[in-house]
Amino acid sequence: MSAGSVPKPIASTSSFIDDRIGAGNFLKRNLRKVFPDHWSFLLGEIALYSFIVLLLTGTFLTFFFKPTMGHVIYDGSYEPLKGVMMSEAYASALHISFDVRGGLLMRQMHHWAALLFVAGMMVHALRVFFTGAYRKPRELNWLIGVGLLTLALLEGLTGYSLPDDLLSGAGLRITEGVAISLPLVGTWITFFLFGGEYPGEDVVSRFYSLHILLIPGILLALITAHMILMWVQKHTQMPGKGRTNNNVVGAPFYPAFMAKAGAYFMFTFGAIALLGTFAQINPIWLFGPYTPADISAGSQPDFYMGFLEGSLRLMPAWEINVLGFTLPLSVLIPALVPMGIVMTGLALYPFIEQWVTGDRSEHHIAERPRNNPHRTSIGISAVTFYGILWLLGANDEIAAFFHVSLNWTTYVGRVLIFVGPAVAYFVTYRMCLGLQRSDAAVIGHGVESGVIKRLPSGEYIEVHVPPNEAIEAHMRGKTAIPVITGTSADGDGIPPKGMRGPLGKLRAKLSKAYGGEKIPLDGEHPHEEHAAVGSGEDDKSLTRH
Amino acid sequence: MTDSNHDIEQPDGRVPKRVIGTPSPAADTALLGTGEQHAGDLDVPGVTPQNEATAKKGEKFAALCFTIALIAGIGFIVSYVAFQVGDIEKTKVSNLALGGALTVALLALAAGIVVWVRMIMPKYNLVQERHPMASDGQAREYVAETFLQGAAESGITKRPLLRRTLLLAAAPLGLAPLVLLRDLGPSYADFPKKLRHTVWGEKTKDGKHRKLVVEGTGAPIRAADFNSPGGILSVVPEGYEHDLNALAKATLILIKFRPEEIKSGTNLNWTHDGIVAYSKICTHVGCPAALYEQTTHHILCPCHQSTFDAADGAKVIFGPAARPLPQLPIAVDNEGYLVATADFAVPPGPSFWERGDAEAEVRENGGHA
């Protein structure tokens, strides 16, 4: 593979480095590292590149932003607010918007990148979940991912509280209302966070150091760990021809993947610049400075906080007073429970699944969502739960737009939040089985060829041909989900020790329901009405009932 | 349907033992510079070179994209100098020019690289083996042995005095950062007491009741002038118009009713001539309950839609708030201005752990705190 000699400047630089740190060995192993290809593998990259844009634009913003709550009289170039008393933070945010060239662009790009960052993480997490890419050996990276998502929400919350405009203050007030509702420690947390009574004069500078130093530092460290683990463990791949659990098929890191990743970064950056230029976001100058006495109707948080807003709106007015103490369930439950269910559920899922299936083997082939119907149904159920809460976070807008009663959106929501996930589970499960059946039909009977044949009996049938090799290989990537049986391996009918108690019995039951092969690909062919009659052996017919 | 972008030249199923496409050790010095002129040398399974015509076309197209990016990049720098900011219109133009140029530059660069990858670089279908993540048994054994040996050598296992004093020594240092956080909070610790009182309970410097003033203008309110039924005002305490901490608890909504509209839930002793003052701070999580519907007398909090009946002591009729908005006792002073005669009987704003059922206490005490 001689391709000429390395140009001198590169050769001398690289041998300088190699002489000192032995980089050659690393490069030898890694330059041609193979990366598998699938569109869904790009979703996480959106989040990664958005994070880089956040660091770049955020650094620019820190050069001009003044994170203090001291009062000043605004004297910048935005006429409508001239002479208005406001915090220095808000004044400097206005200064960035109107008196710094490119300041508005950077502010808007920063906000858009934040939205894209969280959205990218969410769809990436869904991809990993639905394809089972979190399975052994990738559970650690999955946990890092859950941590990243949680931190990103916190980073967003501390970020949009900084400009100290009326909208950001409303978010802060709700944060305070939630914090102070916590039993035992609520008032302590609140008074320590705000340095006294709400709103005080400390919270912006405290959130600032969290937002620009502590949380992004942890994010950066975790993202690095996330990347290193992905690199070491190699990416999962979709099932397909020539792809096994023991190989990786795709393009080499150098030069193809490197260039593609570079292009994708530019695309993400460009898309954020496009949004930052043409799609106005968070026009703080329209909201005015924060005062706890005012609010504008239709105040909405950033999209990723919408589900918390929705759950707060949905909750009935429950409050318990016992022995002189107050337990504001109408705040505690909606603020903690949905978030708890989603995040804890995400974090524990790989381990629960392992417990249920007893599967301790490594998995490097991504599962198609249909091939693990219970997992897919659980996932869609959770998405529905989240989605309903998220929609209800905007129930005032929905009521206004569709001219329906605001109160009824809440009543309907209170029912939907329980019924919706259940229905979603059932429907998804049936859909998965249906899709598995359709795969089995394609494998068992081939695909329609468009050729109509007339049988000697006078009957017409359509000739079926075997599916395309690549498609067939993709479908044949399906493997049965492992099941732990309630009986021991020697078949004497006595369950092994761990499976005898009620928990063991439950585990066996769950395992039986969760695992196994629901619709075998090469199973018995469904009742065939029209036998294949054809030119060759491969000729098969398919009749769908 | 299919996820494979390229066809695979290997036979199905089996794992190829050779790592195809990785450079041979001999090529170590030639990792770079796989130029077009050597396309013929790329006779490696899984690497399908582009045909020259496509590559030529790709080169031209990519070059066009890069040129556009260059021009747009220069445009960005020029825009920075050419367009100043300073008012809404100017900022708008500057933002459009800078953002537009940046967008074009980045997207053109991205497009150019994609063309490069797709039309000039070969099609790849390389296969690499995976190895189990776990290290082999020998390595594990070695590590375990070394670990035990090291622990023994260090003496930590058989010298308990060393171990225990070390642990003890670490404990206070671990706590030190937590101690340091104490001054994040205020010097006092009777937080609930703070939350129970607002500035309405404080007399003014000259010992009079505190006036209600209109939010924004700061004008005191003459009861006789606030006389149209259905009228509503956002009200703040005199002397604290810009004190956000005070406003976060003491802001009011003032509503004028016809006497016959007021229902039993409202404490008539605390009203003046059909004028009722409620805390504006929602009892749910503290947003200002700023919306008022005149015909139904409903006060609505825009955050989570808690709805209160203003005619009936602001009791909750919908939404997540669990308690009515506290009513403030008001009267007129000798000049006819509205004043607060006392503080709220119960703490305004969101619930907190130490709050207790303040409303029940007030009822037991016959309407007084």
C-alpha cells in the first residue's frame, strides 16, 4: 500500500511527537478504526456538536455579561427601556443584544444550540434505548448518558435564569416555589440558594458560576468519558449482511469518518447559525426587567422543562397539614415524581432487563425495535407519558388555539396521563408483533414480483420471489430474547435456589412474558391458500390474510 | 428498508480473521498522502475507488462550495466592520449580515466536505474484528495478585492503627467544604418567621399605617377615586416600590366590588366600601396571579392556572393551588387614602414545611392571627 512518501513537514512533526510519546502505536491501531454507518447513529453527534457551539458562543457571552443583581438605570441604546431601573445582569444582556456587534447573533445561537443540545440528547437516548444499544457492555456509557441528560436540564435551568428578564424571573420564581415546598429542608435550601429571602441579590451570580464553570466542567468530563468508552467498545451496528456480533463493518476513521464528522459539525453549526439569524428566540428586551409583582400571560419555559410545567398544571390541589407541618403535595408530586420515574427508569432499565432475561452476554448488533416488543412498548409508553405532560405544559395555548375550555384540557389530561401510556403500550405491542409477522412473511414467502400466473385450474396467482439479500440479512439479524426458566437445567422440575421465592417466581413470569421469540422468522408458515407454482424452487407465493 | 449503504463483498456470516483495510506494519511511514495518482494501489478488499470522472466532477463541485465558503467568510468580516449596532434597526441589519454570512460559510463548507467524501473518496466497506471487552483470566489473576501483594507491602491491611487514624484524619477534611457553605445562607436561621411577615405589618417611620400605592406609578390610592365596580389595580407597599424582596411577598391586587357581590368567604371587616385587597402572590408556587375576569370575579394565575374566586375570599375554584390568596386588612386614613391596618393573617405565597395550617389557627382565634 505504498502511496508516496509523507510530506516533510508532517513527517518531521509526527516523528518529533512519536519520539516523545510514542503516538505511532496508538495511531497504528486507530487511524483505520472502522465506524459503522446508519442515519440514527448521527443523532448523538448533533448533541456533541451543539455542545461545542455552546462552549464557543457561551465564552463570547461571558466577555460581556455582568452576573450581578445590583440595580442600575438603563442607559443603553434600546430606546423603550431607557431610564428604567433594572439589574445589572439584565442591562448587560441588553448591552450584548444591542451594543455589541454580533452579540445578538451569539446570544440567539447560544439559546438555539442549547435547545438542540437537549433535543439531540433526547433523540439519541431514544435511539439507544429502542435498539437495545445500552446492553452489555455499554451499560456504563448509558449511565453516563443519563447523567448528561440530567445535567443538561440543570444547565438549561441555570442558563435561562441569568438574563434576569421578566420571563426568566418567572422560571426562577417557580423554581423557588418548588424548592421551598420540600419537606424539612425546603426553607433551608431556598434561603441558602438565594442568600436570604427570594429573590435576594445573590442568585444570578451563583447560577452564573454553576452555569459557566461547574456544570459545563462536569459535562465536558462526562462527554469525554462517553466518547472514550464509545471508541474503546466500538460502535454498535445494525444487523445486515456480513455483520456479526464479532465484527464492525463500515468506513475507516481516517479519512472518511473524520471528514464526515467534520462536515456534520459544520452542518450543525450552520443550522444553529441559520436559526440564530432568522428565528428570533428569547427577545428579552420585550419582556422588561424582572419584578416578582408582574408576569405576562403565556409564559412558557424552554421545551425541555415543559413536562415539569405540565405536571404542575395537571396536579389536583392536595396539601396535607399534620402536627403543624405542611406537605404541599400539589407541588411535590408533580415536581419530583415524573422526573423521578423517567430518569430512574432510564438509569435502571439495562439492569432490570438483565435481571428479567438473565442475559449476561455482550451485544454489539443493534436490535430492531420490533424484535423486542415489550421494551419498545415500555419505551413508547414512557414517551407518551412524557409527551402528554409536555403538551399540558402548554394547555393554555392549546385552549386558546383550539377554542376549548382551559379547565377541560386539565381534566382530560388527568385521565390521559394514566390511560395514554397504557393504550400506547398495547398498540405498540400489537404493532411490533404485526411487523414481526410481516418480516416472517417476507422470509417465508418472499416478496411480490408483480408477475401474475394462471394455474391449470384457471386460478390466478402472483409469483413471489426471494427478498433482496441485504434486506433478508437485515431481517435475519433477529435473535430470540433470552428467557430464564423456572426450572433447573437438569429438567427435574425443581426450580433453582434463587427462583423459589415469590420474587423468583415473579422473575420467571416476567422473563417468560418479556423474552422468547414471539413470531419466529422461519416458523410454521401461516395457512397457505395458494401454493407456489413456479419456474424454480425459489418461487414462493405469499397470500396475506 | 436496508441499512447497509454499500454492498459487501464478503461471503455471508463468518467472521473474517484478517483485519482488512488496516495498514500493514510496513506502511507505517506512509499513513498519509494517499493521493489520486495512486488510486490503482488501493486494491484492498472493501475499498472501492471512485471512477475518475465522478472524482473530477466532485473536485469541481467541492471547490465551488469551498469558494463560496471563502467569500461568505470574508463577507462576515466585512459585515462586522461595515454594519454598526446601536438601535433596533441597525442591530437587525448587522445581525442579518453577520448571521447570514456565517450560515452560508458553514453550510458551504459542510456541503463541500460531503461532496469530497461522497464523490472523491473511495466507497468503504471495511471489516474489523471485535474482541470481548473482558481481559483474559491470566491478566485478571495477575492484577488480583499484584493488588494483594501491593496492599500487603503497604502495610495498610496489617497495621490497623495506621488505617484507622488515616480514616479519622480524612473525616473532618471531608466535612470542611460543607461547613464553608454555611455562609451561603443568611446569618439568621428563623426562616419561617421571615416568611410569615410582610412589610404591610410594619408602621411607617412616622408611626402611621402603610399606604397602598399603585405599582409602577407609586401613587397612593384615594378610596373615593377607586369607585368603579369591577376595577382592579396592582398594588405595592409605600416605601418599598423597588424592593424586590418585599414585593415578592407583599404585592396585592385591589378589586372594587358592588357590596351585594361580595360573598361570605370575604372578611368584610378587612374591606373598605367594597374594596378588597388580596395577595397577588399565588399560593401554589408564587407566580403573580395577574389575570382577572371581571364578569366572574375570577383571579387566574397564568403559570399553572390556579383560579380563585375574588368575591368569595379568593377561595380556590380550579387548579393546583391548595389555599386561597390571603386577604389584607385595609381601611382609609384620615386623608381618604387606602392603608393596610395590619399584616396578612396568614403567610402569603407558596406553602412551606413549617407553615402549618395557618388558616385553621386564624379561624380558631376568631379571625385574627
